[in-house]
Amino acid sequence: MEPPNLYPVKLYVYDLSKGLARRLSPIMLGKQLEGIWHTSIVVHKDEFYFGSGGISSCPPGGTLLGPPDSVVDVGSTEVTEELFQEYLSSLGESLFRREAYNVFENNCNTFTNEVAQFLTGRKIPSYITDLPSEILSTLSPPAGPR
């Protein structure tokens, strides 16, 4: 029996603030943020991401954001390109429809976390997935007596 083919899975990480979050977040939010993260998954020679236009793909590094600020090795997968395309199609009709996009609750990082787990069984780094709740916690009024 032949061993299964393994395909590398990478997480491309982009700082949408281009370093401004690191400098301005202590002043604006009272909390240090390292970046405003956008992520995508690279597998089967393409980059896959989710935004207000739904699920999209391009050659790696081919988004309007240019090359990623960092690349995380998520692992390897036995999932074939054909099966992956079927999976993406089902996601595009359910959890990650264009109209399901929400910057805080159902975004590019939610998508890449879901896809990374499907492909490798591993989640993306928590400093990325925790960012929306970190930002929202700074915007909430403090609890206390009224």
C-alpha cells in the first residue's frame, strides 16, 4: 500500500494596520495590540481567504495586500485538491456565505481557523483569533453600580 500524499498547509498573516496598531493602540484603546490581523490559508498551490465578497482564491501572495507579513506552518494534510474544493464549496453555501461576513464574529480569521482544523486538525494561533474580543473588551463600558 502506498503512503498517502501529504500537502503542506501554510497560514499567511497580514497586518492590515501596517504597524500602526502597535504604535497607536495604547493611546486609542488603552491596550497594546501587535497588529490588526488578516489571514489566509495556502494549500494546493493557491491562497484562500474570506471577506465581504465571500470565499476567494489567488496565487500565493497575490491579494491586494501583497506578500504576507509572516507565514505560519500549520502542518500537512492528506486532503486532496478535489475534496478540498468540495469542502470550500459547502462552506461558501453555509457558514461562509458572502452575507455571513462579520468583521468581529465571522471573518477571515474565523474562516482560516475552520479550514486549518479541517485540513490538519490544528487551530491557528490564538493571538489572531482572540483579537476581536480583545478590541471589543476595550470598547465596553466598565461594569459597576449605576
